[in-house]
Amino acid sequence: MITCYLQKGFYFQKETEPFLFCLLKDFTPTSHHGAVLFRKIIENERQKGTTVFLTTHNMLDADLLCDRVAFISNGNIVALDTPRNLKEQNSNHSIIIDYLYQGKREEQTIEAPELKTGIPFAYDELISVHSQEPTLEDIFIQYTGRGLS
């Protein structure tokens, strides 16, 4: 027996455990606490083996919650992969390094392969190292040619 519920954008199909949990419209909590609670609920369902199908324009939620994402443009899937793979495949592999050298704060951008032999410049203290991978929103725009609204 299959039981379906459709209310306020939530759809549940329960035949046997685990069941299908769908969010059919964009659900963006209005507070930080609401967003954290929402993500915890989804993560708890995932850990139980529930299939979670989420449709959203919120790329942060997609990045944090989804094992795989699909970008749809004009009715066609234009990209389908894990968030991590999409970011790696579309990265320019640049790294920004902030550091101190002779009392002055400096910043250099280098390519990731340059780090294989160590940091390729003189420094006294490293302050931060940041990869410049694109966000899922950047990738969505790249694949679809338009931003999210």
C-alpha cells in the first residue's frame, strides 16, 4: 500500500521503510535557526535511508544537503553530478595566500600545482590559504547562462 501526502510543498510516499521524502517547492526558512533545523531534519531522514528529493533555488542548501545535483535549463538537464565534482571540474585551481613578509602583509594568487614543491615565494608567516573554487550558483550560471531569481 502506498500513502501519499501533499501539503505545503511536502510530498511523502510511504510503501515500506525507508520512504520517499520530497520538497516540491523552494523552502527557505526565514531564520538561521529554522534553516539549521530544516537541514537537520533532512540529514536525519537521509541517515535513515530515506530518499530525499529536493527542488530548490537555494544553492547553499543544495551544496550542504545533496549527494547529487542536477541543473535544469529550458526543461533539459544540463549538469548532473555531486556538488564536489561539479566544483572541481569547473575550478580554475587558483589559491590565494595571505602572508607576512618583512613586516608587510602580502597576497599572492598561485595555481594549485605550484604547491607540490612548497610555497614558491619568501614569507615570514602564513595568515591564510584559500582555494578559489566556484560556488554551485556560479556553476549554475555557467551551465544555464542565467542567474537564479
